[in-house]
Amino acid sequence: VSTHGMSEAELSNHILGRQLIGFHRVEKSHDAQTTRDVSSAVKLRAVSGTMLRGIDIDVHEGEVVGVIGATEAGHEELPYLITGAHSSEASGTIDVAGTVRDLAKLQVVQSLADGVVLVPNDRAGQGLAMGEKGVDNVTLPRVRDNSPRGVLRAAWQRQEFLAACALLNISPPDPE
């Protein structure tokens, strides 16, 4: 479907499948007496991957943005590129509240620190292994790199798990 020449209302109707009644944005600082300019909370610039090319998006505070497209159009690649999950395939930048990061060098831990997280579409296949311990979920992707001569060190696993818990501000009932 060509969107060239569509009005904002027509495009919204096409994406949402219904008429968008309207919206009104009033942004105030925590001090209720002071209003501030509406500025982008997240800016994506020249984001490219294996399928996407040159994507620019501005997301303002309080907005929820969905990216849709036809199967194999590349829209499902965007979240992985902007969270560091596929940094080897990424180019462009993400600016979160003034912190600008090069997507080619972005690490997931940096995204987490910036408040940008990936929730995979296929959570059953790409999310947590619910039948496993938290320590295994955190360390499994890096076991090969951190097991010299095939020896898995429990101390390394525990340290990684506790660091992840601290980063995510979670307190498991039994860290063991």
C-alpha cells in the first residue's frame, strides 16, 4: 500500500484499523508550575541493518510507537538493532535523553542502563528458559567464552548473575 500523499488521519486509520479520534500533549516538568518544550526522548538516526536502511525516528516522552510491516520487510529487525542485540549488523545512532550511542558498538548492558529494553516477539523461543535457574538464563549465552577448556566456573556464573540482578534492580528470593 502506498502511503505517499496520505493524510495523518488516513495513515493512522491504516495502521490502527480505526479512526484516531485525536490526541493532545501537554508536557510539564515535575515542578507543576513549569512547562517545558516538547523534545524527543529517543532519536534514531540513519539506523540500518541487514534489511532496514536509513531509518530516522523521533519518539517523544509519553509516546508509544509501534513499527509494523509485511513479513520479511525488516520491521522485526529494528528492536534488535536499537538495543545492541545485533550490533554487528547495525549502523546509525540512538540518542536517549542526550546520551548518543553508536549502534555498531552498542552493548545490551548500555541499552539497559539507558532504559531501552528488548522484548522479543517470540518470547517462548527467544526469552527466558522458565524451567531453568536465573543464573543459567543469565550466563548460558556466554558459557563458551567463559569456560576455559570446557570448565564451567560456578564463581563466574554467580558473579554474572548478581551483576545482572543489580543492573536490573531485582532481588531474587534465592540467588542460588
